[in-house]
Amino acid sequence: MITSLAFAHKKYALLGLARSGMATLDALVASGAHCMAWDNREEAREAAAGKAEIADPLTADLTGYDGIVVSPGVPINTHPIAQKAETSGVPLIGDIELFAQARAALPWHRVVGVTGTNGKSTTVALIYHILKEAGVPSLMGGNIGLPIMSQEPLADGGVYVLELSSYQIDITRTLDCEVAVLLNVTPDHLDRYDGFEDYAAAKARLFDMQSSGHNAIFGNGDDVTQGIAADVAAREQNPKVTRINADTLKGQDEWSSLQGPHNAENAAIAIATAEALGIGEEKWRPALGSFTGLPHRMERMAEHEGILFINDSKATNPASTAPALAAYTNIHWIVGGLPKGERLDECEPYFGNVKHAYTIGEAGPAYAKLLAQKGVAVDASEMLCTAVIQALENASSGDVIMLSPACASFDQFRDFEARGEHFRQIVNALINPDEDGEMPGPINGSANGEAA
């Protein structure tokens, strides 16, 4: 784990003891800090009992404390912990900020921070893959992979590649990235902000923490991102700003896991990042060809009798689904779940690529009506299993069956991973049936075959 004398003899209150919270607690205790910890779950409090004082920071006396460490899942725009921090004069921080404070104690290294509404995980994984293929010590952390504080420090010359959500940036104060990346900004998570402008400002804060001379890299797909790039470039003490142009990228047809216009931009940003770190084309180009992508993100999951199955369960909003629809034609599109809005405006330009749609989940009835009005053939399937069966019955060689829900998963599944894995099980059962021909059993014990 990452430890530092910077935390020795200091006092921290932790709110939220899920995976990153427990990793942070272990790192702080190992560094010699005194910790107070709390979680609403009794089992989490029991796990922390031998390491920390168990008390709720909301009601405890925080005099003399050096920080309140909150999980990114805590909605600080509405949770009373924000007011408690203000009245107590104690900074509200997260594990990324603690990593930033620990950096001085680590072997010489560089940090790449990647944020944006869509494409963060793929871009971070791609940058990490290029680094590994180039022989550079590296790891992924932040909003992807293992919690950053639980990982072993890299050797001298290493690169930490961090996926950073706006929630994480909100509670980070001093992370000076050698390379900071903003992919795009589209409306999302607006329940956590006072409007879209505040959400965009949260993303922009990543560059406020950068030193002059470091690298700031921006996508070119939306006006908000370009506006932030212009603001950063206009500063008196500004980082070196790069605006990528994916149209000049050559060779994408050779990168099987990086198809579609959005992946051209992801690849162009990964290339710009690699070059900012001193990695030349002779190393990054073959790495792009060997990249296999991430599970649940435009994952080429299977092929059967000429029909390609794509698992894009991680597409939890229409802006994230739109690039998947743009990447293929003759699509049998499985869409729906817990909606983040009533419309599919970002997807509409690519409805011509959809041969048939199958709506599921809470959004299903409204989306079925909307798609029918737009001239898309659609079945109101309700359940994922039904949708896959219907799609396979309708599809023919050369078609694509794609789960790209444009919705959150929480109406029927515990998370997008569970949704994607259930899709995988259903497809495997249909194209490689067991001797008894049974479909996969329910996830999480749900009687209807869907996850709870």
C-alpha cells in the first residue's frame, strides 16, 4: 500500500468504508495516523473496529482533525457532512487527495489524470496498455481498478494513470498531473450539481491544479471541452495545451478493439498522452493493435453464424451509447434500464444504423413509443433475456446484436457489470446450449432471471 510520513500523528475522520474507504483507512493507520471511521453498514464498522475509533463524523467533535475523508459516493452537495466540515474548519477530501499528499514520499514518478463524461475507462486502459508495452512501470487507479492507496508504489520512473470522476475531483485539492486529460463534457450526474455549468466546472478543476509546463490534453467533440481548453491556454501560467484531431489518425481499421469515431478520439488522446510521456510511434502503434478493450465497453463478446454480439453495458447514458450506434450498421439494439432522461437525442443521428430495437427495464415503454415514432422497428421486450431471444430470432448473418442500454442498471441489476455478465450468460446459453438446453439461472436470486 501507499504510506507516507506526511500522515503520521495526524487525525482523519473517514465517512464511507467500501473498498476505497477501507484501503484508505489501512494506508493512514500504517502511516501512523489516528482515524475515526463510520459507515451505515454494521459489517463495515465491525471490519474497521480494530483499526479506528468508530464514531460518526456528523456528531463527533472534530477539533484538531486534519481532514474528513469521504467516499466519492457521498453526495456532498446535499449531505450534511459538507456543512459539518465547513463549521469545523476541517477540509473535505478523498483518497485521491491523500495520494497527492503522499507523492513527495514516493520514488520519482509522473501522474496522468483522465476525466470526461464518456470514454474515461477505455482511454485510461489504453494509456496503461501502451505504457506496459513500452516497458514503463505503471498502474491504473482512481475510478478504475484497485483503490490507489491499496497499491504498491511504483519503481523510479513509473507512471500512475488515474481515471477521475467529477466526484473525485470535487474532493481533491493538490493533484498536479504531469498530463491532465479532458475527453468530453456532456450532461450527466446533474443530481450532484447545481446545473450543467457546475458539472463542467468540476471537470475543469483538474487543470486548475496543474503547474505551468505540464501537459493539458483536450478532446474536440464538444464546445464545452473546447471552451475549457481555451480558458486553460489563456492563463498567464498555463500548462502546455494540446487539442487532438482524430481526423488525422491513420490505421484505425487495424485496431479491432478501437472501432468507431469515439474510439478514434480515445486513441488520438492516448497517443498524445504517450508522446507527452516520451513514448514514440514505434512503441505506441503496435500497442494500439494489441489492445483488447474492456469488458462491458463495446466488447466484441461473441460471433455466431455471422452475427456479432457486442456488450456495451457500461453505456449508461444516451451520449455514451451514441458512439456504439455510430460504429456499426444492421444493429439489433437492446436499450433501456433506469433512465437518466426521457429522450435519446444523442442517439437519434444513428437510428438509421438500427435494424430493430428491443426495449427493457423502467425506460422500456417510453423508449418503445419514442423509437416507433421515429420509424424504428421496436419490440417492448421488458426483460433482457426476452430481448436477446427476440434479437437472435430476427438477426441474420452480417447483423450485430448489441446491448447498449443508454440507461443506468439499478432498476433490474446491482450495477452495469452484473447487467453485462447476465447478457454474456444468456448469449452463451443460446449459442452454446447445455445438454439440457436450460437458460442461465437468476443473478442475485431474482426469480425472474434478472438481477435485483
